[in-house]
Amino acid sequence: MRKKILKYLSLIFVVLLLLVYFLFILPLWGIPFNAKRHGNPPLTPAWALECWLWEDDVNTAVYVDELLDGYAEHDIPVRTILIDSPWSLHYNDFAVDEERYPDPEKWFKSLSDRQYRVVLWMTSMVNSHSKDTRIPAGGDWFDEATGQGFLIGKNSEIKWWKGTGGFIDYTNQEALTWWQQQQQDCFDWGIDGWKLDGTATLFHKKVGPLPFLYQRSSQGWLSTRQYMDLYYRTEYEHGLSRNPEFVTLARSMDRGYHPEGFAPIDAAPVCWVGDQEHEWLTEELLNEPDEEKVDMALDGVQGFEAAIESILKSAEKGYNVIGSDIGGFSGKTIPPRLYIRWAQFSTFCGLFLNGGHGERALWKRSEQELQIIRKYAWLHTELLPYMYSYVVQGHEGGRVLQSPVKGKYHYLFGDHLLIAPIYKDALENEVQLPPGKWRYWFDDSTLIEGDQKIRRSFPLEEYPVFIRDGAIIPMDIQRSYNSLGDTLSQGYTTWLVYPDKDASSSFTIYSTDEQRPTSLEVAVNDNELNLTFEGEKMPHILRVHLDSPPRSIYLDGSELRDFEYDKSLRQLIIRQKEYQGGKYIIGI
């Protein structure tokens, strides 16, 4: 009798496990647990690596223009303006609210004429009621969608953070045609991308109090995971069919939810993680009584640490161009030191996304914030050739831009830079240097032995960035803020070169139109330093670290006399517009 009871209990336990697997695990993670879901990262267009700007407090064309004019006046770089909700009459009807954004065709064209890229917020929902939009009720637009059966689950609806509505059925071709026809005006006006907010993660229906993570589509049952993939892939593919440089800003990771990743990597050209608060760990919080410690950033759940953790988890999964809302998405005010440190961290992420709630007009904040964030925004912009190399490599199945390593939130930015983020309100930070030899970005005169921990203070103007010995770092220098050139450097690719006496090194960059390669190889042979270019020829500035002036310089067999040696920086500087073969022999 006892054996029979145990047998029945075991059977019940197995059945319960199977139910949990098929009803809850399988619809989120897929079969078998995400192994075949992701492809290689897309070939993200170069413009998307430059600085993004948005705000979420005013939401009008007048304020967008005012913000962009202020950034231009104060020489703060912006390439992309993200227009978040609410910008439409109903959410996702793609009809611009002209009280907020008058004459949208003319306005969008004016942004394009000023060389800005425009990305608009959207989701997969068709709402019967929308919060915060000029027309809250769904009206004829919603009735048309439900009347034609264009929504998932026989027009079933759920409550979500922007109202009440149903999911567009991406498996229904008539529904998809109708949906994409709604979008066509935006494409005709030249938009460059969608911000795909995360409604697909809500795809389920209720069975009593429990979520049932399946719904019926025109092609049969879909799981939450399957619908999420349809959402991200369909919107990205359709955008590319209208604009070959189109992007989607997709969610990659968000805290512990969907640890296998939100968007499939092959449909995630640009990723953000969110939504964090304007919070980080401070001495004041540490000194509060336990019952008053209400800041969730203390355990990395909602503040700056949450963003860092999600970005590094995304990088581990294989996402390539990743970032977060600089300073955090929400809260009362953005603390100045947090804004600075978050901007510095984002400088060394693929996505520099300055936006959310809170004052984003830097000239209305402190002079210190303006000066420092402008400097780092330009540094991020000028690192574009370096970053784009890893976009191409990742797309071809190679290395992605960020790789977590040993150390608290440490990661390699490409192969040549180590970043040790300052994640709390303190100047001092511990850095775990990997094996090898390293130089500090803000004082590269001294080699530091790796495979050790160092602890030092980093003033607000500096950040824990370390250069691997042997590094080659290509840059597009446009300003003098980072002391690597000035406006006269425009039109040249600047190569920072740190020769390793014990090993040769090389780096390949790619043209941003057809990915034509140009490689620089560096080798030290006895008393000679050899630098050799191969591939597409381009004007260049070499900034080579040398402890003493060169004895001689030859380019393609001819002696070169037009160069500069900066003794204080220990740097040889060569500016060259044209060359035949591209082989330098430098006597050292």
C-alpha cells in the first residue's frame, strides 16, 4: 500500500513538473532553452553609435527644437533624437498628434535637413483606451481592428501601462498589411527607427488568478516567447525594407526577467536596458537607519548598478550595441555626480542614450556637468571607428564590443580597453587588471603590470579606463576636448598606437558604407618600429607612444621629415594625406 501511495505521489509530482514546464518555462524560453533562437547581431549602421538624446517630461516639437538648439549652441554632440510616447493620437495608430507636433511632414524633414536621425516609440498594442493621448478612446480605428479580427485571441484585451488593448496578430497577413499601412506616413517622412517597448512580454491570458502564457493566433497557439520574437523580427525587417539604415531600439535584458534575453539578437541592432531610477549607493544612504533604507539601488535592483548588471548580462548573451538611459529613467532629480559617472560609463558602451525624466538641458544644470559630459560625449563620438570594427566583427560571428572580465562590473571594451565602472558615489575605486601590461588612459606615460588589484582615486574629470600595451585605437577626432587633436583632425582617421616590444599587433577598421577594410599592423624589430597599412587608403594621423624622439622616419622608402614629437606626452605625431604603399619604418 505504501509503495502504491509513493508511486502515485511520484506520478503527480512528475505531472506537476511537466505542467510547470509546458505552461510557464517553455513559453518564455523556447526549445531547448534558447539554444537556436539567436542569430548573429545585425550590422548596426554607424549613425546609431553616435549620441542619442530624448526627454520624457514635455513631449512637444517646440521643446525638442529648443533642446537640440541648446545642444548645438553648447557644442554637445547629438546624432539621434528619440521621440517617446505620447506622440500619436492613440497609442500605435501612427497618426501624429499635431497639437504636440504641428505639420509633422515638414518638421521631420527639418530634422533630417539638420542631419539628425529620428526614432519613434511604439509597441504591439491596439488600444481600446489610451492614457495620456489626445484621443483616449479607440474609436473607429480600434473598431476596424477588432471588426476584422486583427487582434490575438479573438480580440482579447489586457491592461498595460498605457491603457487597455489587444496584441496585433503578426501571423495574420491581412492584419499585418493593415498595421504596416498605418506606419507608412512615418516612413515617407523619413524616420530612422522604432523604439520597441516591451509589451510583448505581457503576452498571456488569465486562467483564474494565474497567467496562461499562450494565446491563439490566426496560425494556432503562440507562446509568449514566440510572440516576442515575431514582434521584434517583424518590425525590424519591415523597417529595413523601407530604409536600409533603419534600426530598432530593442530591449535586451531587464533585471531578472526573461534571462534568455528579450529581443532575438539578430533583430536587435541597438539595445537598451531599463527602466532605472536616478539612484546609486551613497554615504548618506549607508548611514541611514535600516528602516529608512528605501533606496532599492542598495542591492542593485533599480538604480545605476541595475543598468550596469543588465548591460553586462546582455553582452554575455552576445548582444552587441547596448546602453541605458544616462542618469536613469525616472525619479525626482538626477544627482549631478551620478549624471557624470553614468555618462562616463555610457561613453564606453555601444549606445550613448542621454534621456528620460529629469533636466537634460546641461546648460541649465551645473557648469561642471556641462563641461565633463560634453567631453565624454565627444569621446564616445570620436571612438566610432573603433566601435564600428566590433559591429562588423560581431555581425560576422566574431567578437562583440563588450566582454565582462574578472573584477566588480569590469569589462573589456573591444580588445584594447579595460573599463572598471565607478558604480557608487565615491572617488576611490578598486581595479582588477587582467594579465599583461596596461596604461591609464589619462596618463599613458607609465606601464602598469597586470594580474593585480590596484586601488586609487579617480577625480570626477577622469574615469577608470586602461589601455592594453600593444593597443591600436582608431578614432575620428573632431574637437580638442580630449587632447587628442582638434577641428583640424577632421577628415583624417587618428590612430593611437602603443607598440609592444614583445609582440606585433594589428587592427582593422571598415568603411561605414560597404565595410571596405583598412588594416594597420605594428611590429618592433630590433631598433625599428614598422607600421604597415593595408586595404583602402585613407588620410591618417598617427599618434605613436615613444619614450624618445625617433632617429629617422621613412614612408614607402622615402625619408619623412614632416612630423612632430611631443616630449611631454612621449608621442610621435605624423599627419599624412596620401601615400603609395603605406609602410612606415621608424628608427627608435
